[in-house]
Amino acid sequence: MEYSNRYAAYPTQTVATELERHIDIHRQAYNYTRYEYENVDADNIGSAYKHHYRLPDWKDEFPVFSEVNSKALQRTVTRFYQNLSNLFEQKQNGNKVGWLKWKSPKEFQSMTYSQSGFELKNTSGRHATLELSKIGDIRIRYHREIPDDATIKEVTVKKETTGEWFVSFGLVTDDENLPEKLDVDSLDTSNSIGIDLGILNYIHTSDGLRVDWLDLDEEYERLRREQRKLSRKEEGSNNWEKQRVGVAKVKRRIQRKVLDFQQKLTTWLVREYDAVFVEDLDVKPMLEDSHNARNKQDAAWRQFITLLEYKAKLYGVHVEQVEPRGTRKECASCGAETEKPLWVREHSCPSCGFECDRDANAALNVLQRGFEELGLGWPESTPVETALPTDASEFSEVSAKRVIESGSPTLNEAKALA
């Protein structure tokens, strides 16, 4: 299994200047790779592996490329071809795509050491030291230990738009060291949930738990103030650059708050349940719709699903994405479809008479589709009528603020808040 750990870095002024110089050399290498891809005979290029053989000639023609680590330089060439591969994949999926752009200094703010050229030292305390070839030592905040059974595959150093530095370690661990998933036949269906990514609530589960949306009104009000101040500055001036950093810091705070919320919520879900089913949403069309687009962006549903799948591997839990189409229209009891506009928040089936909250009905449909995805079918021992109380007083609700401040919620905490 491959994953990454990210740490805040605190280089000295001298080392930070050297990092910026090396990153700019890598930017030039990336742009030169793009140039050669378009202008050099295809027999000599066409893949990262072939292009690596051109690097000695680069160093003879441009000595500046000799000043950076050779493995890191190869990784930059590979980075171009990875971006190219992603571009072709999007095109094959029917998306309209352009061409890889020439990278300006503002657009290229990271570099990666692959396989060698780095060493992690002094890891006994809350801080550690990362030694990078041809650059020097960087102090990092070692808030989370790298497991003994994990191998550091690569190290990425990045400067954020806020001016902060971060180091990410790409880690590889044997799947043998991870907990095994429960066999599908022995899966406890009563300890499985379906999740509806909601409108009034961030998530609504099939067992009646609702988690509120994260309240970011104060952060966005501050962002608007900082952006207004930025608009009054002369672009390119020192005051403009200082204010630009201020805007970037507010945006970064919003991103961190959303990620922290999602990290705690997904961790709780995989610890609490044996199987979690969620809708496979296509987020892009939802964001292109101007109605409530900002809240949809804040939801970061694709990031939420990615985190859920990643943590499912760490905890040996089943996480399956199911077809989202029709989950709100279909009755979870009989399957009859009923058209409901967004303002109708209650599900009332004209066919069988089943009634419950609209999002609860969708979560039950997600649960049922999840069982079908695993080949289990709908368990006879847990019919819809007993899977979810229809009485509103039986619902459990957790505020997003409580998730942020107190960590992952427990079901008892949820019930206490209801």
C-alpha cells in the first residue's frame, strides 16, 4: 500500500533560498522536457524512461542542471510524462482538454527526491531533520512517526502560496501488515451503513445519524475583507505581495478546517462500522451549476470519499461506491419512484405508504445498493421499517463544530446531542 505523511518544515533563510533556486532549476527542466517532446525526434523521446538518457547531454549543454540531484532531475522529467498521461486519460473519457502549459515560477513550487538523495535523521523527539543532497538540512515538525514497516519511496518539498514550507514522505508498506477485510459472507450487516451526501446535512446515515455542515461563514467573511484590501493595492508592489499572502493564508485556513473535519469524520466511520457505502458522485457537473456552488465546493465530497477509501485499507473495512442515480426518488421499502422537488424534505411513498426523511430514504437506498454490490442482497433480518426510526425524535445529530473541536464523534455523543 502506498500513502504519504506530510510535515511542516522550517528551513533556515540560507537553506530556503537554496530550495527556491533548486525548485526553479527543476521548473526549467520541466519546461525543457516539454520543449523537447514537441521538437525532438520521437525515436529519442516519447517516454520518461527514454527521456532520462538525454539528461547527460543536458548537463553538458546547460551546466545548471548539474547543480541539482540527478534522481530528483529524473523525477521532474517523469512528472511531465505523468501529467501528459493524465491529460490523455481525460481526453479518452470525453473531456475537452488543451495542452500542458509552460510553467511560470508561481505555478511550479515543488520538487521530488526519488529513491535517494535524502536522509531522515534525529527522529526521537517532536522535531526531526531531513537532509537533502546538494541543499542541506531542513528542520521538520515530526508530529507523526513513520512506521517501522514503512519504506520511504520519495520525498517532496513544497512551498505553499502562504510562504510556508512542507515536506511529504511517499511511503510504501506491505499489504501483509495491514488488517484483512472481513470475509463478505461473515460481514455483520447490522453494523453496516449507507451514507447520503446531503443538502441540509453534510452526511445522513442509514442508521439515523446526521452530521451538520461545517460553518465557514466567519472565514468567508474574512476572506472577502482581505480580497477587498488586495484589490486596492497596486499589483506587483510590496504591499500587494504582503496582502496576497494574507489572502492565501485565509484560503489555506478554510482548506485545513475542511480537511480536519473530514479526517476526523472518516476515521470515526471506519472505526465504528464493518462496511460503509457511499454514493459515487460526479462532482464536476454539480460545481458547474451556479446554484449553491460554494457550499458544494466546501463539501469536498470527492476528497471525503478518497479519504474514506484510504482509511478503509488501514482498518480492514469494506467501503464501496454505489450508483447515485435515483437514490432520492426510489422508495427504500418497495422501490417505487416518486418525483420530489428539492424543497420537499419528506419521503412519502404513494405505493406502500412508507414515510421517512428524504435523506434517510436515500441513505437506505445506498445501503441496499451497497449490499447488492457485495453480492449480499437486502438482509431479511433488517427490513426498512426497523432499520430506521421514522419518528423525528429518534434521529441523532452531531454538529460539525463538535467534530472539529472534540475529534471523532461517538454514537453515544450523537445521542446525547439529539
